[in-house]
Amino acid sequence: MKDEITFEDFLKVDIRIGTIIEVNDFPKARKPAYQLKIDFGALGIKKSSAQITDLYTKEDLLHKQVSVIVNFKPRQIANFMSECLVIGVYNLEGNVVLLQPSKEIKNGEQVS
């Protein structure tokens, strides 16, 4: 378990729902990954690098809604600037399973 945080610490994390609108291979990444473009409605479109190639094809991901932390500082990964973090959970095989809404949600809605 990680260190205990306050509720105020949690409120600093901005988790939003977005729809993946573009998926590209990322051959320059050290670990297999995709480059994603995610639509957050009024918040605009953000890019993310995601190591989710084991369980998801590009076709699986296109138009999928995902949960994303949108207020991380951008991070340079190889030749790509990742602007947000797609949230997932490692399964028993060590592969990332995406966290996503069970029903369609308006892009940009905040997770609470």
C-alpha cells in the first residue's frame, strides 16, 4: 500500500473521460506502446503514450472511452510529448487493462 494522502491531495488529481480518436504505433518507445489522441470535448484533444499493446489492437482502441489523468505535466517520451495518463490496472499476467466507464459518458466529464 502507498502512503496515506488527504482528501485535498486527491482533489488535485483531475480524472476525465475521453474518447480515443487516433491510435498510432510508437516504434521509438523503449517498451511497446501506442501514441493516442484523446478527445475531451470542451477541454480539447490531448496526446498520450500508452503501454497497452499486449491486450489491445489499434482497432480495439479507436473510439473507446477511457479514464485519463489530464493534469500531469507533459512528459517527453522519445520523440513524443505525452500530455496525459490513461489509467489502467495490471492483470495477473502483468498486462494493463484499461479503466473505462460502463456506459457512454460525455467527453471531458470529471470522475468523482
